[in-house]
Amino acid sequence: MELRQIEAFLAVAEELHFGRAAERLRMAQSPLSQTIRKLERSLGAELFERNTRAVALTTAGLNFLPHARRIVEEVDLARRSVAAGSGTVYGRLAIGFSGALNHATLPPLMRALRRRYPQVDLSLHGGLLTHESLQRLASGSLDLAFIGLPVRAPSLATRQIAVEKLGATVPVDHPLAGRDAIALAELADEQFITMPAAQGSTLREVTFAACAAAGFRPDVAQEVADPFTALSLVAGGVGVSLMPESIAGIMPGGTVFLPLAGKPPTLSSGLAWNPDAVSPALQRALELAEEILPTPR
């Protein structure tokens, strides 16, 4: 097995197209196909299912993929270690986040990391809800993730970084839009925009629990994985949604954020990582996060 074969495999696995992978590697398609065939022979298994219209990873290919990425990353780290000065923190960090829900916590940590540790490459993966982030942390494809709390993941470590009150988001022409605050029960007859149940959204779980406490079960009109898309659908009159109060500052046009009267439900969020896979770069990131995003009192 040669490094160039592994790099060729990764290019095809990520592009799922031999032509695009060949362009990316700046080589002809025929030599690329031969390189993949040689790798498959050395491993004793086919890594791709090929037909005239599509390329897909086989089970063997899927199993090999995280190891191939790790090999290439380790070779890169080895090269950089030779060039690094004494005490230099270097490496790579793959960080997962959901999107709009992290707009108040992700940017300050990223700015601080880039400023203090410029030799650490940051790879950001957006659109990830809590359950998927936890899976990726367990598999090693993420190093750190912004998640909703609490979570049931005994093999992972977490730390709380924010607790926010939830409010209602409604279209600007909604009958309740002019109010200073509303009771959650006033939305009992509305249709809701929520995160997908299958992706394990903490915001969805908190929304359903709050509605149950208010005496109703929300009628879900649409499920979307991206919170800002949910707000766009609210603006379009598709339904209403519950969102943390920090969202009020980035609401799209045509939407209104309404505080909930009484004791509103809260959304707790935090950072998660695998304590058995803490690299020097991740250790520094966790220490910096303690400084930039301390645990709320």
C-alpha cells in the first residue's frame, strides 16, 4: 500500500466521480483507475461499486475511509513536526456545529484559535445537529462539537457554555406579532417548524417538552435541519418556531421574535469531545474555550 494510492482513494471517495477526482489530482482518469485497482488488489477487496452512471463506496470502502483519512493526516502531521519550532502547537481540528444556533459562541472561539495557534488547521463542519455530532465524535471524524445539552453519551466528555431562554418566532403579519410577550399556550393551534426527529435535535426535544407542559402537542408542518432555514419558513408563513433568545439579533426580514411570558423554557448548549482522543491541538483548544466560553454560573 502506497501513500499515493491512499490519496487517490480519498479523492474518489470524496468526489464519487473518477473524472472529477482525476482533475483534483491533476492526472488522467486511466492512471487513476489503475491506481485504485492496485490498492484494491493489495487490500483484497473492492472499495467502489462502479457503473456507467455512478460510483459508490462498498462496505469495505466505507470501513477503510476513516483509516485512510487518518493515515494521510498523520503523514501531514509528521512532515509539519519536522518544520515546527520547539513549543509550537500544530495539527488539525475538525469542529462540528449546527449553524445559526452557534452564531454567538462559534465565532469568538474561532477567532481566538486562529490568533493564538496559527499552525493549527481548523476544519469546520456545519449543519450538524446534536446526535450526528456525537456519532462523528465517536467515529473520530470530528474532534470538537458544539451541541445541545444534556446528552446520553457516556464515552464522550461535555461542558456547558450557554443557557438561553426560548422565545417564539412568528411571521411579521401574525396576530400576535405586535405583543411584548406571549404565553406558549397561545400557539397551541399553530403549525410548527422544527428540527428533524431522526437527527436527534436538542432544540426539538426542548420544544416538545415545553409545549407538553403548556398543555398541547405541536402540529409539525415542516422539519428542516438548518435553524436559519426554519426562520425563513416562518417568514414565509409556513408556521411558527421556538428559538433561543440569541437568534433575535439575526432574524431574517418578515419574522418577529416574541419572548415567552412566565418562566420560559431554556436551551442549554455546550462543547463535546472524545476524552480518549485528545491531541495537543485539541487540549489547547479546550483550554482556550474555558477562557473564551466559560461555563455559565
